[in-house]
Amino acid sequence: LALAATLLGMGCTHSVHLNHTSDFVLVKPLSEHRTIESTAEQTVVFGFSKHTGYADEAHQQLMNQCPSGSVMNTLCKFFHSINFFHWTNTVYMKGYCSK
């Protein structure tokens, strides 16, 4: 019985904690914008992680895809996956590049 309880407790879970969308404003038709996306992760083991700037990393990746324009109408999702003794935090960002 203890073995069965242990094996059932070792499953994985996934959850979305935050889904933020900026104000959606179009100065040109949507067909004139380019969709850009970025993702960055942080792995946490026993509650410890050295990589704490993963959200800034995802934001910089998004901005680097639109160097001569402006990023508009952004979506940001924060979610994590829990595994045995560790979990992974993930930030996903999406926006439109307007030149």
C-alpha cells in the first residue's frame, strides 16, 4: 500500500499561474505586423535555482526579434510543471512587431 501511494504521488502536474495581455491597439492593419514569440525556463531542484532572470531573458529574446520596430499587443504566460523533487517555471511571450 505504501509503495502504491508513493508511485501515485510521483506524477507530474502542470498549471498556468498568470496570463497577462496588454492593451490591444492597432495603428496599422494586422496583416502588416509580424508575429514574434519567445520562451525561457527556470529549473528548480529542492527549492533552489541559480537562474533567476528567465523572465528578463524571454523579454529580451522578444525584443531582439524586432530590432528596428516596436513590439505591440503582447501576451505573457507564466506556468510551471511539477515533477519529483523539482519543477520547471516557464515564461512564454508573444507579440506583434510593427515597423
